[in-house]
Amino acid sequence: MLRIQVALIALCSVSSFQAVSAEESKPNVVFILADDLGYRELGSYGQKLIRTPNLDALAKQGMRLTQHYSGNAVCAPSRCVLMTGKHPGHAFVRANKSTPPEGQQSIPADEITIAELMGQQGYVTGAFGKWGLGGPDSSGQPLRQGVDRFFGYNCQSHAHSYYPSYLWDNDQHVALNNDPPVPGHASLAKGADKMDPRSYDVFKGQDYAPDRINAAALDFMRANKNRPFFLYYPTVIPHVALHVPDEDLKPYWDLGWKDPPFTRGKGYGYTPHFTPRAAYAAMITRLDRYIGNLLDLLDELGLSDNTLVVFTSDNGTTHLDLEVDYTFFKSVGELRGLKGSLYEGGVRVPTIIRWPGHVKPGSVSDRVSGFEDWLPTLMDVVGGSETVSDEVDGISLLDTLVGKAQPERPYLYREFPSYGGQQTIRVGDWKAVRQNMSKGNLEIELYNINKDIGEQHDVAAQNPQVVARLATMMEDVRTPSEMFPLKPLDTPGK
């Protein structure tokens, strides 16, 4: 019933604005997905220590969404929501699950992705960065899910190293000049002096994979400048390990942040780094430069005015505080939670949209939205709304983007069977949260996000009727998953 209500609301909110008329060419789409970038880690979202000039300029040229939610709290399930338009209670992938020797749990062959729908609308499609929705020989690998050109990492674990031995070029390996490759997880040599910066040189490579990925994306744009293209850019930055070239590190190192080395200790975390704060900031600034390269090329090719650019992140800042000092950077600001959590800091993400002539420069929207909304939104933008399946949970954001009034969404639902088992639903300003479900807990915390953005004051006891209504909704809006069961709801026999 709720899904029918969502469909009716989406239908009623279709704007009279026509994104693509017969007289104009279809807009290009550049969709940029950062990896583990926190809500407050861009200057336009309040960051004070990390320089992001290109993204800050992009925000001035377009719209910032202040209540936009990633698909989930970690990589693969978040990307599944994004690419399929199904919220986590209907998505096929609901948690990270490796499929050795390489890759993550694959989405099925009959799953319809944004890339496939864009292809049906005459777009050439390219993905550059980290895929994570199916290993190289699976039904979920990018070339079998609507992607015409792929370059980067298929596997999330492989992407833990920025100096690997190879990347994927479509369905073939391309060797990188890293001899030996730098592992994503390693420790200092036995007996190494942790206060000597030279002890960390072993974690520096020669051929930086993000450089290769950015160059491939630029080549894709040049090669397809005369036809509509969909460029999906799921960058690996700033996910740890802390790997960044010295030329980017130096400006932050010189600030003298009294940065204690990350030494990894007893196998904890990723590769060590002598100045982890400087490295993390440098990685985000380098990401900003890569995005500047894309935007500059759009200008050079004369494509900026006919290109929709979206920037967002797959989840919040990592919880590995010895590597990423999220307290120092105020990475999620006033929000509670980090990557792996369904509290706001784990899933509320910075999101910027630029579309000249359609999206008002310097605008801001606080409408609640999520990754499932991008599939129907992009189909509205390119004139393919009739191709969106009724199994899609997302609601097109087109009216919001072009400055028109749009009804409040009926709900936004998230579930995550990992990290203890979690479930949330947001309806208006109310947000219900369940934690530690794997231990049998079904108690609900209740927060008024408008009054308590930091989720510090549980008001469930004062609002039993609201709790009961949201508890019912959390059962009604989802289907059980055998592969990713949410205990105890999906326990056999229930």
C-alpha cells in the first residue's frame, strides 16, 4: 500500500517543466560519488581546515541539498540503492559481502540500473572508479549492467590500495607501474622507528591509480563530446588507506598540526602513515582537483551549459579515528554517527547539483531525499520517465531541482543488517531508530530531527502513538532477504 502511495505522489508531482524538448539536445549527466566523505568535509558544508575550491565553486553555481541520504551506511548496499532506485528494504544487496577471489555480491542479471536506462535513451555510458556490485565474471559486473566503458576497480577490497598492480580496463587488466604494489593493509617493518618519516616510504608507490582513473574519465568525455553521455565517477577518495603523493601532502604537513603518526599497531586498520591528518586532508583536496579537471573539460568542450553535474558521497566519514581524525576535522559536525551507522552522520551526505539554466545558482533545498531518487530523477531529466519500473522506490527530484514546490516524501527507509543490525524510518521530522537488532533488540528510539539534529534526546516514551505508527511502517515497507537477513525480523519461523 505504501509503495502505491509513493507512486501516486510521484505521479502527481510531475512538473509541467519539460527537461528535454524536441528542439533541444539531451543533457549530458556527470554523476560523481565520493567514498566515505563526511557531511561537513567540504567548505560549502562548513569545513574549515580542508581546501575544496572546485566543489565550493560548484555549490555556488548550483544547489546544495542539506537533507540528502546515501543509500546505506557502507559502500556496496549504498551503491545498489543508487543504481537500482530501490530502498534498502527492497534492494538486492543490503550489506557488504565479498565474493573471492575478487568482487562483491553481484546484483542479478535482471536488475535494471541507471546505466541500462540511460543506454535505452541513446546515451553512451561510462563508469570510472570503484564498482562494487559484482565480480569480474558475475552478472553484476559493469559491462553486463549497462556500462559501455569501465575503468577502475571492480572490487572494494582491491580499492583499499591506491598503488595496486593493476586496474580493470573494461574486462581486461591494465598493469600499473607499481613494483611492488603497495598493499592496503600492512604494518611497519619490525624494529622500524615510528618517529622517522623514512619508515613510511615503503607505503608510497609510483603509479597513483586515481590519476589513471581521472585521465580515463576525461578521455571518455572527449571521445563522446558530440553525443549525449552518462559519466558515472565513483571515486575511491577519501576511503582509507591513507595514500597520497607527497606534493599534495606537503601544504598540509607544513601547517604543523601536531599530527601523531598512525602506526596500525596490532593489525588494526590500513597502512601506516606518518602524518595522517595531513594525508586525509590532502586526499580530499586532490579529489577536488580531479573534479575541477572534469568541470574544466566541460567548459573547454563547450558542454557545461548542457550538462547536469551531481556530486555526493556513498556514506559518512569512516569510524577509524586513529587514521581519520574526524573530531579534529569536525567531519560530521553536529551529527551523530559515522560510517556503518544509520544515525545521521552515517547516512546524511553532502550533495551538490549544477545544471545551468535549470538549477538556480546558490540555491539550497532542505527537502528530505535519498539515493533511490536519482534513478527517476535522471529519467525525468532525459525524457525517459515512462521507463521507470513501478518497483522503483525513488521519487523524482526534478521539481525541487528547478525550484518548484514538491510534496514532502511519505517516508525514507533504511535498514542495515551489519554493525549490530539497524533499522530506521523518517517521516517528516520524526525518525525512528533501532540498534543492536542482531541481539534481538526491537526497542525504538525516536528523535525529532528538526529540533534535535544530533539525535541526543530520545523522546519515544513521550510519543507512544508515533512510535507505534513508525514501528508498523518499518514492517510494511520492506521485504525479507534470505541473503541479508535483518535479525530478528527475518529469523526463520517468524
